[in-house]
Amino acid sequence: MNQIVRDNKDKHQTTESLAASLFAEVLIADQLSRNLISKALPRGMQISHFSVLNLLAHVNEERSPAQLAEAFHVTRGAMTNTLSRLEWAGHIHIRPDWDDARRKFVSISPAGRTARDAAIAAFMPLIGDVVRDIGAERVRTALPVLRELRLRLEGGD
């Protein structure tokens, strides 16, 4: 009986240790990749700005500020700040909802698309080098696990 309890305890500690190692690596990789990308972004552009521009370019349709805040898991206030800076820079257009004047819609401007493309051109060679160094096959093998981790953290089992 004591052996079974000990085995279960060892498995539990192993799972906890594995989880701690996984999250430590993810957090450190996140920080280092953000530093790498931040240094390569065009002057004045922050990762949050690039992320919004990238999403708008990818979906190629308008989004409300609330939808954008939800997509990035930030408060509406934080998203409003990011959108204000992007609008000031001429990278997005914000228009009222013609059916409900209380709502707004955000779209990427031609200047925003150009800025997003410039940002990608600046940091993609750096990321490409990392993938080449690790090996494309090893990265392909890691992607499903990372994707599942993200989905579970988002609550989307």
C-alpha cells in the first residue's frame, strides 16, 4: 500500500515538475521573443501595435474595439489606448457604427498595412534564423503541443 501511495506521489511530483518546467520555458521564450521582435520593429511601433495591425490585416475586415480587446485578452481601456496611438499614426481608421452610434469599427489603413509589412520584413529574418537553427521538423513537432496548450489556456478544450 505504501508503495502505491509513493508511486502516485512520485507521478504527481513528476507532473508538477514537468508543468513547472514547461511554463518556465514558455514564459522565458515569450520574454526573449518579445525582446527580439521589439528591437527589430520600426521606430515608435510597439508589439501591441503590430499585433493589432497583424490581426486586422489577417482577417481583412472591421472589428469593434471590444472584439479586439477580447481577442488579445486585454481590457477595453488598454485596447482604447493602443487604438488611439494607431489612429494618431494613421495606421487604422475608426468609424462609428451607422446602426448604433455608441459602437465603433476599426479597420487597417493602407499606411497601417505598409507599417505591418515593414515590421514583418524587419523581424522575420531573425525568427527564420531561429527556426533554421532549431530545425524545421523539430518546430513542426512542437507546434501541435504549443497550439493545444494555448487552446486549453484560452478555455477552448
